[in-house]
Amino acid sequence: MNKLPREARIQIISLLVEGMSLRAVTRITGVSINTVTKLLIDAGKACSEFQSLAFRNLTCRRIQVDEIWAFCYAKQRNVETAKAAPEGAGDVWTWTAIDADTKLIPSWLVGDRSGETAKTFISDLASRLITRVQLTSDGYKSYLQAVEQAFGGDIDYAMLVKHYGEAAEPAGRYSPGICTGTDKEAITGNPDPKHVSTSYSERSNLTMRMHMRRFTRLTNAFSKKIENHAYSVSLHFMAYNFVRIHGSLRCTPAMAAGVSKRLWDISDIVTVIEDWEVRQDKLVG
């Protein structure tokens, strides 16, 4: 089977992690959209497998979790009347956990916003940690049972509950409500009030919207398949964790967390993809 030259792969991956849509990548590189999509799928699978193995026995001390909304094929209210809506169409939530000190994102999950998904996400996060952590979430109630099931009493957990009021002026379509105050509620253990925050996780959400075209509002670049949405998220976090130098850290999150000893570039991600392809070929053979 013919494969893209390594230089072409590096160029395509670079464009994808900078937030360019699939069709824009095809116009710039001259590579067919089917080939670009196939590379995204392989990259997503390879990056997911690599990070799942790399993020183990972490010594994080303060973790923030949050969820960010997007949609696949059609918004939830339009799925019922949409033509040939595939499985997974509708609202999609990406659950993320970020280390407040190293800015590493060791765990994420693409799915719905149900209690069962919350349990799966928090359970995965807990499996990657070897130290007692302080965890902060927003006031979403599904976290309560999920954290208790995954950590029991071996955690310092608090919720940051925000209260919103009406804006003084008419809001735009996506303007947030005015935050009128917050409550810090200690749930388990002895969380330090000065570290009860979701600021880093919310800033991470902005980074996701800026660097993944599928998350951009009011465009036609939204995901058409839930699987490809998840692959895009996996590739994004690979670049975020290993390639991009964090402004406040002067190194990548993976370096700050001790997961990597050196600065990566896009060619290293391509190497991960190539190594994954070799393993797949051996399984098939």
C-alpha cells in the first residue's frame, strides 16, 4: 500500500494541530481528503495508545476537571429530523483533567454528559495517579458519585459552584451569563480553599476551541463522525502535552511532569504514528 512521504505527514499533522480543517489541509497540501482523514484516524489511534501508556504513576498534587461541549453531525435538538444521522450524532462532551502545577492533561474522555461517563472518566484519572491529590470540579452533580467510586476517601475534593445572574445588556448568542459569585464546597478530605479553582481547566477549554476546528462555533467544520472527533482530540492533546512550550512553564507539560526529558516536535509525533503502524502490520500479518 502506498504511504505518504514523511515530509508530507509532518506538514499535514502540523496543519491539523494548528486548527485547520480537513478540507483546508487538502487545499494547501494537494493531498486528497480521504488520505488526510486516514492519517488523522491513524494519528488519533497512535496518540491515544501512546499517551495511555505514558501517563502512569503520576505524582500530581492538584487536579482540575471540566467538560467542554461540541456536537457531531447535528445539534441534539435537530438529530431527530436530520437526514441519515449516524450513531453518535448530537451533543458531544469532552471531559478533561489538568494538573494545575505542570499543566499536563493526563486524562480525557469523549462521550455524553451522563453519570456513567463521569464515572468512567474519573476512574481513568484515578488509575493514573500514585499520590493523594486535591481535586476541583464545577458543581455538576455527577462528579459526586464518580469521585467517591474512584477515590473513596483517599482524596481532598472540593466543588467550585458558580452563580449567574442576568446581563445588564442584551447578550449575544454565546455570551456567558454574568457570574455573581462562587461557593467553595469541601466534599471529601481537607481541600485547601486557596487552591479550589477551575481556572486552568477553563483556559484549557479555550485552547481546545482555538486549536481544533471541530470545536469552532458557527461554522460547518463540526465533526461528522464521533470517532473522528475523538481522534482529533487525541492528536490535539499529544501536541499540547509534548510539543507546545507552555508560556508560564518555559517547557512542555510533559517535561514539567517528568514524562518526557526533552522537547518534542511534530516529527516525533509522526514517529509515534509510524511505530504504531508497524505494530498493526505485525498483528495483521
